[in-house]
Amino acid sequence: MASVNKQIIVGRLGKDVEVKQGQNQQPQESNGGAPRNNSYCFVGVATDDVHGKNADGTWKTETTWHNVNVYGQQAEYLGKYGKKGGWVYIEGRTQHKKDEKTGTFFTNVVASQVIVFDMSKGSDAPAEQKTDQQVDRGAARAASQGTTTQTTTVQPEAVTAPADDADELPF
């Protein structure tokens, strides 16, 4: 059996993205000798877990910060469209490393796919990337604080399988 190391995060960026360039500018043979894209960025993504209410009626939330490493074209995309507080979808693998100087362990997510959900309407991003906010886990919290949020939900199309006989169930 094969092993799986996959992490999916939908959360908010902790600060504006700063894309950096690596120093290795050697050609990459596997793509015909074209220069390798050495762009990278490190971002913090916050996810909130909303559960129950406090004694004063406010929602209990627990924020978890995820350290995410993004490389290549994904880093450039995130740098162009990702802004502090913006919703992002990150898919990648978990990586645990030990800091040789301090001896402490830390955990990162190495991103393989990045999607920015709430880009400005006038951006020149691909049309499929321009979506309204579809998931708002903090809507209940915002409602309890007297603020309003607009949530767009997408209903999947109903798919039914034809039954051969009226006595048979379609599953």
C-alpha cells in the first residue's frame, strides 16, 4: 500500500506576500534548457475553528497558524493576487524539520496548488480563478457580532441513475 502525505488548508493570509528569487540560475535540462523558476515565498495562513459559545454569548474560536512554503509559478501567482486577510486554498504536503542551531522541530506545508479566492474584480487573473467567496466559516461569528457577510453557495446538480425496474433501488 502506498503512503499519503496531503494537507488541505482554506484560510486567510496573515500578511502581504513577499516573493523572493533564489540564487541558483542554472538551466533545467528537463524543460529544454530553459531557466528554472526560482521564485519562492513563505506565508502564514490562519484557520479558525468555531465551536460553542462563551458565557457572554460570543462564539469560541481557536485560530491555528500554518507555515506554508510556496515555490515557482505558484509563488508568483500568490505574490500577485494574495493580500493580507485574503482567502486562499492551499494543497500540499506536510514537512517536519529540525533546526540544527536550536535543536527545535518545526512543521511546514510545502504547497503544490494555490488558489486565491477573493481577488479584486479588476484583476487580470484567469476567469476561472475569479470567484466570489464560497466558503465562510466565520459567518456565524460575524452574525453574533452584529456584522453581515455575503456568502455565495454553489448547489451541485442532482444526478439520478435510471432504474431498470420500479422495484429496484437506484443504488
